[in-house]
Amino acid sequence: MARILITSALPYINGVKHLGNLVGSMLPADAYARYMRARGHEVLLICATDEHGTPAELAAAAAGKPVAEYCAEMHEVQKALGAGFRLSFDHFGRSSSARNHELTQHMAGRLYEAGLIEEVMERQVYSNADGRFLPDRYIEGTCPNCGYERARGDQCENCTKQLEPTDLINPRSAISGSSDLEVRETKHLYLMQSKMRGKLAEWIDTKIDWPVLATSIAKKWLNDGEGLQDRSITRDLDWGIPVKRGASVWPGMEGKVFYVWFDAPIEYIAATAEWADVNGLGDAAWERWWREDRGAEDVRYVEFMAKDNIPFHTLSFPATLMGTNFDGAEPWKLVDFIKGVNWLTYEGGKFSTSQGRGVFMDQALEILPSDYWRWWLLSNAPEGSDSDFTWEGFQGGVNKDLADVLGNFVSRVTKFCRSKFGEEVPAGGAYGAAEEAVIADLSARLKVYAAHWEAVELRKAAAELRAMWVVGNEYLQSAEPWAVFKTDPERAGAIVRFALNLIRLYGVLSAPFIPDASEAMLGAMGAEDAGWPEDVAAALSALPAGHGFKVPDNLFSKITDDAREEMAARFAGA
RNA sequence: GGGCCCGUAGCUCAAUUGGUCAGAGCAGACCGCUCAUAACGGUUUGGUUGGGGGUUCAAGUCCCUCCGGGCCUACCA
């Protein structure tokens, strides 16, 4: 039994997440956690809302609420939606928690002691009308290069030229539209990542099994230009974690907060502490997952995220943890494997919150149960490259895989049995060559399935699972109990007994992808406590003769063409 | 501009890291079955692996080049 720590990239607080966000980290993390738990490993799955930063403040303002109140509400909304998608987080925390305040300040203090913090005087644009400093991209103006009037302070979307806010002609606040802007000096803390470049590079070089996406992005940042750049870890904002060295004030940094990207990854750890608190477990309980000197030396830590998160998880966060351990006193657990995925697109374009384009988590659950989405998203996860959500593809995948191959199998077996033998497992006959062949086939496929999960290959695992469902239909077709029943009811009984056991087996194997349907299958078979089939032959004899079962409602209904067209129109966006 | 990834059957993707006639699923065609959600099973059509050149006994896989997509390039997260 291994100990596996799993974190999902933190969903940002400013609204309901779309299917792309879901499949980018939370859903794969959940499926992986479910599989590993099913195999008997000790698993801890951690996620949280990422609550700091300018967009959170603006979203709160737009909603007409104090930011703390807004975040608290949105946290509950996201938590409920996660539950709706059956995301089995051991804890879904908040980056604004007291634990994270304490830990973030502690780590900053340690980095200071390590000599890895530098104070830098910056010049930033301040908006008098908005009463705040504006991040580059919140300043709009005319592009000096192409004349586009809505260029942003970081880059012109029209001509793609990279800009400084001060390059813009007629600059104005993107928030209020005010042109009452001025450049002010403000002091910030920089994490001197450049000092850790060698150490980070050496560490990355050991990660030969990571997706190219992850290592290539990390190496690019390490080696590009003058190498890894030092990075500001503070901001002039109200909402956030106040800048402190541990519990002490940080002279000259009053009124400032840590940058959201500094405190968000630390929340992985803090959320684990929150988990311990909620469960009344004490510090040792979470430290054994994160501190190599306190029990975490045998933990395998796997992170899930979309590609935009990779630099922070391969460089900034490890730099923070390594720096914090400058004297060897705090050996924090570093990530062992990063599952980085690409983007999910919507009908060939981008999901867009502002234009209402694409399907968001709340809408998805209004339309169909979570299993439909989980199956399609995971079996089409954007692993190798971006993948595209289309209603036609979704309809096809769900109807064929879930309704026809799996759902119909369960239906045909249980209904046939009920009509010929009643609602209990038939007694007669014995398994023979046909059943042995299926057992051999499934045993081999189960090994492949397990190997895909070990490698975190979602699409391949899904394909193998589907192949195992197909084996059931092939078996029924060749064994044809409906014909055998007429001449040899005993033998037909054995076939049906085997098929009922297949349903139970599928219930166990399918759970990482479609937990609700799995529960329905196991419930119908009266086998809720079924464990992983280490021995397929034994697993397919688990339901004994005379064991009662129920014919479940159809596991999945099909998406009609009319329904598909209606949804396509509804979510096409403005 | 610089860097990275990708281009395989009508569609979505594989291919044990250079090694049998390049494989699946969907879609199409034909056949079978009738237990089942008009579901299932079988057979089958379909590819000069984006173009060109090179290395090698051997290239989808390595090198060069061209074409066509996508992504990243750091103070929004």
C-alpha cells in the first residue's frame, strides 16, 4: 500500500467554472484518486478555491458585495458544484483560510531568513478614480504600434505587440474608464528565484517521466534569455494575506498583501492542515503528508493542472519550498509527478465567460447527470493536445459508450434473468471454456487498465474500460443464453450467473469514471461493498446462486438529435 | 522575433521509443441475433503516415527543408 497525495489546481473564485476548467484539473484528479483508493492505497485529495487577486475584488464589486462575503458565497457555490460532479475531495479549502495566512507568512519569513527576498522599488500605474494600483492588463489605451484603440497595458490584442502600460496613447482604467492615472512608486518583495536556478534545473532534470508539456515549459523559463527571473511576490491590494515575516510586521510593507500566485500553491499545504483541523486530527496528521522529516518521505505527490499553471508548479512553488528549507530544518514535500493537460475548446473556439459561450458546471448539471459529463470529458481529456467539445461528439460518445455498450448490457442481462429465472442469481450449471476465455481476456485487460492508471493516461484507461464492457456483449452474443435456455436451462442459468457477475465487476472497475452508475450497478446487484478484483475468476463467482438482485432503471438514456440541437443553440453564446 | 508541441482512415485518436502486412472507436457497407435502451455481435470499405530531401539493413518514429495548425514568451489568474 502506497501513500498518494493528490492536488488539483485551485479553481479561481470569480465565478462558476466551465467544463474546460473541470477537465483541466479537478476531474482527472478525482478520477485518479478514486482509482488509487479502490486499489487500497492511502490517498489524500486536496483542492480549494483560489480567492485572492484583482479579479476577485472586481467580481465582488460587480456583484455589489464586500469581497470577503462574495468569496465566502462563491466558495459554497463551487463546493456544491464539485459535490454535484462527485469530486471526492478529502478537503475543499479556501486560500483565504487562517491556516493559509499563517503558513504563507511563515514561509515568507523563512525565505527572508534565507536571504532570498529582495525589496524592489517599482513604478506602477495608480488610478485615482478607482483608488487602486492597476495591473498592466487593466489599463487600456491606443496601441502605439497599430493604432488599435482597445489595446491592453501588457499586450495589444490586435497586433500582438507586447507593451508597457506607459507605451499606451490615451491610457485609461479598464475598470472605470477614468484617465486620471499617475505613475507612483511602490515597494515590493521579490523572490530571488535566480539564486535557485541551478538547484531547480537539477531537480527538473530528474523528472524524465513528466509530460513534455511540463518539462519543456519549465526548461524554457529556466534557460530563456538571462535565465529564471526574480519575481514579485507582493501586491498593493486590500484583499489578501498581509505581508509579514512569520508573525512579525515587515517594516515598510504595511498595507500590502502577498501575490495570489505566492499564496495559492501554499494553500495545498494549508488546506491539508484545514482538513486535519476539520477532522480534529492535530498537526501531525497533515505534516505526515508534507514534511519529509515527519512521515512524508514515502509519499508520492501528484499534481493535476492545465498548462497555464505549469510554470508556477514547476518553478515558483518548488523554489518557495526549497528556499524555505535553506537550512535543512523544513524539508517540504516536492511534487513527484505533474499531470499537465492542454485546453478543452468549445465547438472549435474558446470557452468564454463574458460571451456566455460554452457549458458551465452549473448548467451542465441542469442538463444531464454528472456521469455523462465525466465520461465524455475524461475519455476525451486534452492530454496530447487541445481537444474540442462538440455536441455531436458528446452525443455520440455518451450514447454509444454509456447507453448502448454498458447500459444496454446491464439491461439485457437483468431483464432476461428476471423473465426466465426471477430476480435472483440462477443456480444451475457450471462455468466452462467460454467463461474461462472471458476470464483470461479480462484478466489481461485489467492489467492494461491498471498500467494506464499508473501512468495517469486517462483516455487510454477509458478506452480499455470500454473494451472490457464490450467483452460482456461479445460473451452474451456467443453464449446466447436465450437460445440455450430452450434446450438446456441449467447451462443458460450458468451463463446468466456469469453475466450478472460481470455487472458487479463493471460496477467496481467503472467507478473512477462514472461513480453514480457504478453505485447503481453495485446496488442493483446487492454488492455495495465490492472490492477491487485482484483475481478476476474469483470476482466473477462473487455473486452466489440464490443471491437476490434488482433490475435497475436504465443506467443512461440517450441524447436525442432534437435535444442536441437545442443545447447547441442555447450555449452558442452571444 | 524567439522557443515548444502537433500534422496518421471521412471524424477522434493509438502505434511497445528505429523493427512482422500502420491499429482502435465513431461514421459507411454487408451479414447474423432477437435477451436488451431499433440495442448487441461478425465481416468489410477506407491511409504513398502534410509535401520534398537525407541517414539506415530497416523511418510514422532520427536529421534538414517547405506548407499548415496550436501554445508559451513571466506584475489576470
